[in-house]
Amino acid sequence: MMIVASDEGGTVDITVRYELSPDEVARALQQGLNRQLRTLFVALPAAFTVSGAGCLLAGAIGLGAGLLAGAVVFPFALMWSARRMARRQLAYLCVPTTLRVTDDGYECATDQSTTTVRWSMFARIVGTPEFWLFFIGRQWTGFLPRRAFDGEQQDALDRFFAGRP
């Protein structure tokens, strides 16, 4: 639900109120971690597979089978562990939130806390159909849900993020 919006003169000053759902948090987490850990998701299972095949050829059947099983299980175990950690934060994330986005950064306010973050903190902001994902270096650190903003505000934020150095 929009409270106030202004995008006059090239400045961004948008205030919205929304509440995340646990499913949204899970999807944002998955999208952020998939981008952050893309290399790990491919490299480690590939290394397990090559090592496992080598062990099987060398006659170390138990070790080879274990490495091959690890190649299959690793991506699922990593996402399961990340979702488990995120579930602990749902009580803090899935509450009514007032979000103010300005040229300098954004501020999230709930009944329990207020967080202010400057855009200069993020090395990269990636837009997806559902979220804007924030990265410090290669590490995914947070997100804003697109659905909290109307179409005009989304366009203004896309232009603003695209124009960032």
C-alpha cells in the first residue's frame, strides 16, 4: 500500500508500507544465494564427481560412492541449511514494514526496529521480476520486493538503480 511517492526532478523519494510473506522471503533467499553461490553450485559438485569417478577407477568404491552422493546432495543441503537459517528470521521480516527509498539509501521501519542503509554500501543491485537483490562484493545481503511498489515507482527505481555507478 502506497503512502507517499515522489519522483520529481530526478530525485527518488518513495515511501510504501508492506508485509513480506514467508514464501517471498524464501524466494528472495533462493534467488540471492543462487546468484552468490553460482560458481560453488557448479564447481563443488563437479569436483566431487571427478574425484568420485577417480576413486571408483582406483578401486576405492566406498569413497567414490560417497563423493558421487555428495555431488548430488550438496546443492540441496546448502539450500536447506540457508532456508533453515532464514526461518529463524521470519518473525522479524514478516511484519508490517514502512519502507522509505531516497537518493541516498533506504530505511525500513517496523514496530521492533529501524534500519537505514546507504546505496554506497552495495557493490551491485540486481533486478529480477520479483525483487531487487543487494550485494556487497559477491555476497548477497538483502532485497526489496517489487510488489511493494506500484508500476510507476518500480520504473523509477529501475532507472535509479541502472544509473548508479
